[in-house]
Amino acid sequence: MSDVKRWFRDALDRAGYVVFNKRYHHVVDGFYTLHSDHFRQDAKFQAAYERGLQASAGVNPHFEWRVHIALWFAAIAMRADGDFVECGVNAGFLSSAIMHSMDWNRSGRRFYLVDTFEGPVLEQFSADEMRLGRRRVAEKALAAGAYVTDIERVQKNFSEWPDAHIIRGRVPEVLSTIPLGRVAFLHVDLNCAYPERAALEFFWPRLSEGAVVLLDDYAHTECTSQTEAIDGFAQCASIEVLSLPTGQGVILK
């Protein structure tokens, strides 16, 4: 087992992300449900998830429900004007799944993929996040190879989509360099409170009516600083965040 796969397995175990399926219940991706997961049998979903696995070099985070939700909201966002943006790309699992599912080369849209591709910006973690061990988690993940730093690998993964544009830099500093028009879909997965709120503040006036903001860590119990930062923005903007049992959050413009 590779160091990356071992790190993911151990991280999932620590977080209670037990992965098993029985006839009547599922405990996966941090939540328990009695409800059907029939979407897993859908050929289009399976192909999109497999494309995500290809991006991650076979490392499976077992977050099918999160991908299912992301694909559904990405399809909704296709009704709005504008391009797609992901802040926090890493290997490109989710964005690759979305572009595969949306037949991206026929979409007529651009997908901006924003990341340092060097791992988290450690000095952006607040005192509270450091006290809660969030920086330490990031450092261990980086040391284990869980953050992709091989930019050539990332470029190769996205090469099948000419309108996938890799933007290498820190959020929020790099955002002003992106040749943006309107934005229809924003995925935020920066694992740190400061850049996540900064991204929301930057993109909010650029979002089209009907645009979707999907937040990866909003409701995760270990990510309280991110939750508080996003709730602070939501209060200032007079909006509400939908909290999901997968740990994600959703905002509709």
C-alpha cells in the first residue's frame, strides 16, 4: 500500500468514515443513512467517479455521496450564465468528474482550476485553527503526499479539456489575475478559513443569478473555523447556507 493510500485510509478511520454497505443501511463519508444509494448504479455517475479516480491515481476517498451532490449542483449551474471555478483542486478528482459528466468540450464554458499545487498555505491558518490541530493535519497530509505538487501530472490530467485553465497561486492573491466574466459554479475546498471567506467575498459579485457555490468542508465537525468564517460572510451578505450531512454546504445566488 502506498503512503498516500495508507494516509487516506488512516484519516478516514480517525474521522469515523467507515466504509461498508449492507442491505438496509450505509455508513460512509461521515454519515449514516437508511436511504437508497441507487445513484451509485447509474452508468453516468460511475463513469464520472471513475474519471475522478483516474485524476487521483487510484486513491479513493470513498466520497461518492459528495460527488453525487456536486454533479447534481453542477448540472443546475449549467442553467446559469458563466464559467466554472474550483478553489482548491489538488489532484482534480471532483473537477474531473464534473467535466466528464458535463461533456465539457461541448459546453462552451471555461473551468478555472485554482490551487497553489504546493499544498496548503500554512501561514494562513489562524490561531484557533492551529489550536484545533488543523495546521498539523495539513502538514501531515503534505508530508504523506496527499497534496499533489507535481504540476505536470495535473496538466496531463486536464489536457483532454482545452477550456480547463490551471491557475497556480495563492487565494486570494491570485484571483485578480483570472480573466473572469460571470461565474455559474464555484467549488471551494481550501481547508482553511481565511482563504475560503476571501474567495467568497471575491466571487460573490461575479456570480450570475442562479449560480451555485458548493463548499466542501462547511459542516465538518473538525472544521469549525471554516464554518464560522462562511457563516460570517453569509450574515454580511444576507444569505443562508444549506448544511448537508456529507459535510458540504451550498449557497444559491
